[in-house]
Amino acid sequence: MSPVLAELLLRNGLGEPAAAASFLRPALAELNDPFLLHNVEAGAARLRKAIDAGEDIVVLGDYDVDGVSSTALLVSILRRFGSKPRFVVPRRMEDGYGLSRSAIDRALEQGKPQLFIALDCGTNSHDEVAYLVSQGIEVMVVDHHRSKEKPLDQGLLINPHVHGRAGDEAWHNLCTVGLVFKLAHGLLKLLRAENHPVAHSIKLRDYLDLAAMGTVADLVPLTGENRILARYGLRILQGCERPGVRALMQIAGVKPDHGVNPVDISFRLGPRINASGRLADAALSVELMLSDDEQFCNETAQQLDVFNRERQEIERHITEEAEKMIERDFADWPGIVLFGENWHPGVVGIVAGRVTRKYNRPCVVLGNEGEFAKGSGRSINGVNLVEVLGSCCEQLTSWGGHPMAVGVSLEKVHLETFRARFADAVRTAAGGDLIDPILTLSAWLTPDQINEQLMDDLESLQPFGQGNPEPIFGVRGVVLRSRPDVFKQAHFRFNFDDSRGRRLFGVAWKMATRLPPTGVPLDFAVELAWNHFNDRKLLQLELVDWRVSE
């Protein structure tokens, strides 16, 4: 392999040839036996019983992409076996987050099922699960959120984080759709052992598109089994035969013939799926994933696009207010809690992500909901938000999530106390005041090394995402002979020559206020990408930062 690819693998801790080969060529056959994961075999057996007995099943999934894709995957598999599960998605403004009592009551309006399955929520819902059990309903919870207290003592829980079993660490990075994929795999394994005719006709790889969408969108590390699910799922998406996903890709401007990458999920498909849950009812997104009706799929994809545009406008206003608030009142705070009386609770998570990246500090952004402030927090590398909130949660009525992203709710009267305690907890977690962000380069390149062979090498490292970030390369001594070309008043294009006179072209997004000088040696930090334009495929540098060479 090339020296550049070797360096990238070494920096990722893949110095052993076997580990490097497995990373470069992940195979579906490397997915572990699903029954090694605690309670998957018991969960599969319970599904088999429900299928055999024709039981009434209700599936309740969370309203984000992970919850939507988990619900669609499980419902699809159960339908293949002749089951007719009902599904419900919590309505953010009416039901709040997760397995809430109001969402349960809405799910039970059409009658009590024999089996109730909660996806991407429920790990900490002791009272709600007890309520279902008291109604004579069996409960299964498939979730990847951390437990804040003792594990559920009723119902069947599939969550690799809570049982403390040796070996479960292998699945700690799976999000819920990954766990549902393992459960579906387990069900097929059970039924194939019994020579069930339908089980042999189902190709589980056909559901990897759903697994990839939830895995990429939920920002879990794309390593181990997640890397396998995402890599093959993106290939299934590229030739997707699911009408709803095809319609969504078309309306979002995703062109499968150019390949489908994690950024297509993160910035095009995911936001449109999330928009229905943020502003309306995420059940619409589940219907889209499940439907074979082309007209319904096209109309629904257009509706999600409208929701997304509305979400973007609301988000833009809140972000502007949040940034003014930070610069006026919290410029030197290590951890920031923001609240706005007119802020929509369904959009503040996106705002939290934006301000966290801009100011390089963990931020919690809260919207108004009656007596309560509800919203989301986002973190930076090195600060675990679950641990931070665990040390300052006395004022919170509910909270939960992952090290990098959490949901939070508290009474508004406790805002100031929580704000101060959160800042102290972040300072303690960070070991002092947070330093300015440092841009870490993956490798230094000469302009001559930027070529199609390098692009092929980078392709073997895909998919990039959490845990496997896209490489940022340094290029020393770049001299621009012509002034960068500003376009749309926000971005600029540039070009320079390598030692053989070959011209390299690049673009800098949202950097028009920082034009690099001409005729001066510069150091560039760049990402590399293919630019598809007018049926042509051109190698393009995307500028991340620049400085005058020392």
C-alpha cells in the first residue's frame, strides 16, 4: 500500500496487518453470532411465540432517525412473517421524549396488545413499564441509552450497557437500529433452524439501508460492527429499492449514481426524517420507509422537505439569538446553558450542535414548554455529557442520552442553579478551563501526492464518521498565483500548481471573509473529494484552514 495509506492506518491504531486488512475489507460474515448479545435469544424466542400465536404487537419507536429506522426495520421483518404490528411514535410536543405515559395511552387506544416493544427508549422507564405489565401486557425494550439507576426489573431488556456482562462491550457502540438488526438476525436464526419457509426467503442484507441510516445519523462510532453495517448499508442505499427512501433521496438531491456517503445521511436524508418528529409526527417518516405506494412516497417526501425548510428557518433565528446571548453573557463560561421563552423545543438540539462547534464548549440549549425548559445538549471531545449531568442532575426532572448528546428537562425556576452547576461540572470534567480547539492533521502531503491513487486509498477507508473521521491533510508551501474567486459572497475558489505544472483546484466554504494572500507560501489544511459536475468527475480540495508558512 501507499505510504500515505499506511500512515493513516497507523494513526488509527491499525498497525497489525490482520487488523488493517479487516478494517480495509470488512465483511458481513464478520458480524458476530447475535445470541452472544445478552437477551437477544430470549427476545427472538418471544417474537417467534408472537408470530406463531398471531398475537397483537405494538411497536413504539423514538422520533429521531435511529428510532424511525429501528421501527421500520422491525415492523418490516414482522410483516414478512404475517404479523400485523401496530406502531406509534411519540409526538414531541404532546408526549415528550421516549416511553411516556401519554404515548403509551395513545398506543393502547386501539386495544391492548399481548406484546409491547419499545425501541430507542425505555431503559429508565420503570414506572411506564410497570404500568404496561399491570395491564397484562408483556414488554420488550431494545435501547442503547445508558442506565441512570438499576436496570428494568420487569420486561425483557436488550441493552449492552446495563447488564455488566463480560463481552457485551463488543456491542457498546451499536445504536438501537444495530441492536434491532441483531434481534432480527436472531429471529431468522431461530426460525431457519426450524426450517421455517419464510425465514429462508428473507435476505437480511436488504435491510442494511435502514441500519446504515440510523447508525450514521445517531453519531455512534463507525468502528467494529457499526463499520460493517454502515459500509454495506450505504451500498444498499446506492441501489435502493425502497420506494420511500428513493423518493426522499430525490427530493434531498442525493444522487445514488455518484455514490451515497455518510454526509448524505447526516445533512440531506437525516434532517428531513428528523423534521417530521421535530415539528409534526415522526410516524409519517416510518410510513414513508414502509410504503410501496409511489404516489404516497413522493407526496410524503415533499411534505418532509417542507417541514425541513420550516425547521431550518426556525433554527436560523434561534442560532442567531443563542450566539448573541453567548457573546454577551457567557463568553468565558466553560459549559453553557441557554434558554429562550420563544424557542421551539424540537429544534434546539440542532442549535446546540452548532453553538458547541462554534465555541468549542459543551452547550445545553433549552426551549419553553409551560413550566418546563426542555431541550438538548451537545459536547466536545474529551467531555462526557452523561458523566457531567450525573454530577449535577438534582434540578433535572428527566435526562439521558450519550456522551456526546443528551436530552434534558427541568422546571424553569431551577434554570440559574442548573446553569452554574453545569459550568462547574464541565470545568471539573475538562480538568480546568477549556483550551482553544486544535486542528489535528492526519498526514502531510506534497501537491504531487494528491491524485486518483490517493482517492482510491481514501475510498478503502470509507465510511467516514464518528470514530473514523475523514482525514484532514496538510500541504506546505502552497503559492496562489491568482486571487481567490469569491462566489455567493460567502465562499471562494482557488487553484495552484504542483511541481510538474499540474493544476489543482479547490473550494473554501463560508471563508470569504478570510481570503489567503497571493504570491506568499501558505500551509493549507484540506479534505479531498470528488466534485461531480456536468457529467465530469474532478478531484477537488476543500479548504479547512490556512496559515502563512513559517
